[in-house]
Amino acid sequence: MTTVSSLSAAKAILEADDTLLAAATGGIYDLDETGPQGINRTITPAAFDANGIIKPCILLKLRSSEPDPYLADEGARYVGVREMLEVWFYEDDGYSNIETMRNRVWALLHAVQLSGTFMCLWAGDVRNQRDTELDANVERSTYQVTTSKSA
């Protein structure tokens, strides 16, 4: 396995897709860029228009890692790892751009082997939410990424 993180590998795939970039006019970000506050008017000004209204954009986060008991070799000190990749979709009004972005991300990531991983699989969505701090509509897709750790 390479040292490329699953988050970086997923982001590279998403940023290379012109169809997704056409919908995500506010950009594609991860927590390395935004810090723990996520998308905000100070750190990610390109995600907002001149009036401070959020443009359709995406934020990637890794939520958790846990061992995969089916991919393990104690003698070799090797264990599989399941990482939960969260893809957050934002837009100001409605959910049509979010739906377009969410469907495109699914087409790009589901059942794909990311660099340095075994497989990335869609694991569910949280739909039709509101981020009151950003005054924006938001949805989240989660992907399970299987990778590994070894000594």
C-alpha cells in the first residue's frame, strides 16, 4: 500500500472530474485546508459569492477508523482498516445542485479502488439538512474505505 491517504486519493479523483467541478462551483475542500471549522467565509472565501452566500461546494472528512477482522495476519502484524469517508455537500437554496454533486460523487467513488486502498463503497446518505451557521442546505454521503496497517 502507498502512503497516499484515502481522503487525498478520493479528493484527487473528485477534483479531476470536470462534470463535478461544473456543479461544485464553490470548490472541493478537505479538513487539511479548512481546519476544524470546515467551510467558512474566512478560510474558504472562494466557497461564497460576493454577497457572502455559499456556492455549491463539497467538504471531505475522515470520520473514523476501525479494524477489519477479516483482513488480518497476526504473525505478519498486518490488519485491515475500515475508514469512514464523509462527503458533505452544501448549497444556498434547494437541493438540486446537491443531488447532482451527490450522484456524481457516487459514480466516481462507489466500488472504486482508491490509490493505496482495497475498495471504496457507498455506506449511506443523510439528506435534506440545514447548516444554520452557514445558512445553507447540506447533505452527507458516507463511504467505507478499506485499507491496511502493518508493522
